[in-house]
Amino acid sequence: MSTQIAVRLPDDLVAQLDTIVSTGQEPSRASIVEAALRHELRRRSWASEVEILTASGASYDDLDGMHEFAHRTTEPLD
């Protein structure tokens, strides 16, 4: 399912979208906007996770300890 929305964008951005579509790099303006929105939502989610880790006092130079942290802060899946 999808919902159509109207978004106003500056002319220069639309021109760049149209160039990408006309060169065949992407099938439509919508596909580019969707990919950009997914990227931004993912970035925000990751930033939120970093804030949670930082607030907990966790400080990992690498991924050691992440497994234990995840098990302390999440409920197991059924």
C-alpha cells in the first residue's frame, strides 16, 4: 500500500531529480525521494541508538560488549 502526498521542492532540486531520471539512473522522481527519505529515517534511528548507548554510559571502541548491552536493554523475541 502507498499514499500519495504533495511535496513542494525548490526548482533546482527538481531539475536535479529530472536529470537523474532522464539519464536512466532512477525510474522516477518518487523513487529518488523515497530512497532519500528512507536514508534520513535510518540515520535518525541510528542517531537515537547512539544517544541511548551514550546515556547508558556505554563506551565501546569496537563492538565488544554490544551483545551484552543489547540483551540488557531489549526484550527477547518469541
